[in-house]
Amino acid sequence: MVSLPAGKMLSKNVDAGSIDFLKALVQLQKKNFSGYVALCVKGAGGFEEGTVLLDSGKIVGCAYEYFKHAKEMQGAQAFQRVLNAAAAAIGTMDVVELTPEQVELVLAVNEKMIYVPDQKQMEGVSIKEFSPIFEQEVVSQQPKEKSESREDLLKKYGMGGLEAQ
């Protein structure tokens, strides 16, 4: 889990369905904003949260977490997922202002989240609909739980010689 300072809350629990996330991000860039934008959305299997960290208007880091699957992505992988989450119908957005020193500290503590997208990547982005494909990818990568047979469980607890009568 990414460690983020509390900072100064500028916007809290803004309905994600009522805003254009990408336009909001561009506005923050133009204002030379330092801080982070957290977008919490309801995905196919539960809640997901994406975080974009900005330093003086430049995106410098991203993180994305699937709460149900206890899985977190950082950097470029996270950025793709945040863009996807921006198209979700159900969710909330928070905007938190940080000092430049706090942004530096976040990056020092969370090095894996460092990601600076090319400006051309930002200009060509157009997401129409939230896709569950990223979550499906996470689920497919998780190891399958192996169920143990009754005999295996008895052996595991030192009762392998017991037989049902």
C-alpha cells in the first residue's frame, strides 16, 4: 500500500460520474498543482482505488489497488488502470494538496510508483467505458487455492492413522 500524507483536502467525495476526470487532471496540471488525486470506483469485483501524484503540475507517480484481491500496481501499469477507472459510473474523487517537500517524500518512500507519462499519451486519451479486463488480469495471475482432501488434513495434523468406522 502506498504511503500518502494527509495534506490539505481541496475536494472530497466528488461524484466520479458527474465529472470528466481527465479534464480535471489537465486543469490541475495547468495550475501547477502539487498533491494527489485519488479515484475510488466500484469495479466488477469490488472497490478499486487509483492515485495520481503531481509535482508542480507534472504527473510523477501512480498507484492502483484492488481491495478485494489485495493487489496493488504502481507506475505505468497503475496509470493505465487509473485512466480506465476514470470511465467508471460509480465512484468518488478526492483532490489533496501537498507541499513540494511532501511530494518528494512520497516518491522517496514509494519509488515503484514513479511514472511520468509522455504528454502525447495524455493528449490522445479517450476512454468511453470502464472495462473489467484489468481486474480479470489480476484475478488470473493469482494462484489458485488447492483444497485438501480429508485424508490430507488428517495427515497434516498427525492423525493419519485414524480411520472412520
